[in-house]
Amino acid sequence: MNFFHSQESLTTIEWILRAIVAYFFLLVVAKAMGQRSIAQLRLIDFAIALIIGNIIAHPLSDEHLGLKGSLTTTVVLVALYVGSVYSILRFPRVRKLINPAPITLVKDGEIIVNGLNKARISIDILLEELREEKVEDVKKVALALWEADGKLSVFLDPKYQPITPSTYNLATEPFDLPKTIIKEGKIKLHELHQLNKDEGWLINTLRSQYQTEVGNVLLATIDRKNKLNLFLYQ
């Protein structure tokens, strides 16, 4: 167990053992800290990013440290990371251990206190997260789940959900993503050709309908109905 203590130098095996111990130790620490502390990152991603960042930084800032140990440790950590990801995909029990199930914070308009305690977040944080989802009243929430990556998934009670055309079985047109034909004063010829139009048509349209030139256009898009939308330099 000499690799635990400071020494003049370490063998390759001792560097590897240090990396393995540090990797699993940080996973345990991150797990204990709770999901809020690793928001936007999965537990395993948080651990590997934190360790590797510190490992690479030290030999770059300390002339007395060589790169051998850092490189060896990094290789071991990457191998452990890849192995962990494979285990998550292959073995459900490992997946449940590293990527915990969502925690229920709100159900049928009622706040679940045990869920808040388990996720280690306060009422204020819950309300903040709901506001970010444009939900002003907890009573409107049918289900709110605290995900493993620190995000809140909110499902409104059906009676508070926005009305859409499908609610009344209304016919809708297919989705249409307008094509960009001018960007920052430059014509996108490839997009024009896909629309069976040329540069002359575009220039004439700008002059006749908008009294402007291509160089004055910040952005121009066109939809399937040939509707041209312009955004001019101000």
C-alpha cells in the first residue's frame, strides 16, 4: 500500500493503482454529494472530467513533476471510463448504481418532501426550476422528476396543457424549415439551385420588392411557398 503515501518516485504499477483508487473514490464522493452538485453531467462524466483535468494540470505547472505518471494515470482512467460505460449499457445493476432512477418531486400537484430530501434540493430550488419551465403554480404539475443529470422534467396536468391543433383534430401543413439564401451579405448559391432559382431572380426580387441590394442583407430565408423573409443590417 506504499502508493498511498508520498514518495520520491512511483513505479508504473503504483501509478495505475493510484488512478484506480482515485477513480472509484471520486465516484463515491460524487454520489454522496447528490445530483444537484453534478447538474448537466452524469456521475461518471463528472468524475472523469474532474480527475483528468487535475492530473494534466499539475505536471504542466510544476517543473519537478514528470509526464510519465500523469500519462499513465490518464490512460488507466480512460480505460476505466470506457469499461464503466460498457458496463452501464450491458448490466442493468451497474446502470442503476451509476445512473440512479429519477426522483419524484411533485405528483398530482403535491410536493413530495421525501423526494426533495433524497435529491438534496430545497423548496426554493424546486420553484426556481419550475419557473424556468414556465410553470408558475405547483398545483398545475401532474408529475415532476429530478433526473440523474440534475435536470427537472415537468409534466403538466392535461387540463393545463396548451391547446394544439391535434386537440380538435385540425388539419395542419407539414413542417417546413426555411432555407437560408443570403447570410451576411453573401448569396448561398447552393441553396438557390436546390430551389430551382438563380442569382438574377434573387437580385431582381430584392430590388423590386424590397428596394435593397444583397450587401445590405444580414439574413434572408425562403420557405416552400416562396415567401422571402429579410433581416437587414441596422
